[in-house]
Amino acid sequence: MKIINNLYRIDTPLTNAANAPGKPGAPAAGTEDRAIRLSELSSQLHQLESRLSSEPGFDAARVDQIKAAIRDGSYHVNADAVADKVIQSIRELSGIQSHPGNA
């Protein structure tokens, strides 16, 4: 059995073949001036990303306050509130509408 070494070259960038004119994956001639229209959802996601990137990731002072409370034993968890939030999250994820009297 003869092994041919030059069939698959791993040192050749893949972008050369894709960007060559007339090759699959290459932009068609004359498409450089076409406008790209984004869906409404895509536009909303872009706006949300812009808004979130300008806000701080977390409140470091609040995190330090909670750490100190845990350390000295004064931090208390309201189990009922946590359970209500978990149930609410499950309802939102499953699409179940919560009624004011059921929450």
C-alpha cells in the first residue's frame, strides 16, 4: 500500500481556498455593495449588549457586605423567598403564566 503524503496539507491556511474567486464560500461578484439587514431580534440583542457593557458587572461593596455577614454569622437566608423565586423561574422557563393568587 502506497501512502501519498501530499493529499492533505495541514500547513495550508483554509482561508485561501474559501476566499478565492469562483470557489465555494467566496463572495459572489458584485455583492460588496449590498446592505445587510438584521432581524428585529438581532437588533434588540445588539442594543442589550451595548447597554450591559456600559454597566458594572457587580456591586463590589454589596459583595463585601454579604461576605462579612456570612463570616460573622449574621447573614440569614429567607427560604420562602428563595423557593418563590425558584418556582417563578421555572414557570417563566416553561412558559406557564403565574396568576396573582397562585404565586
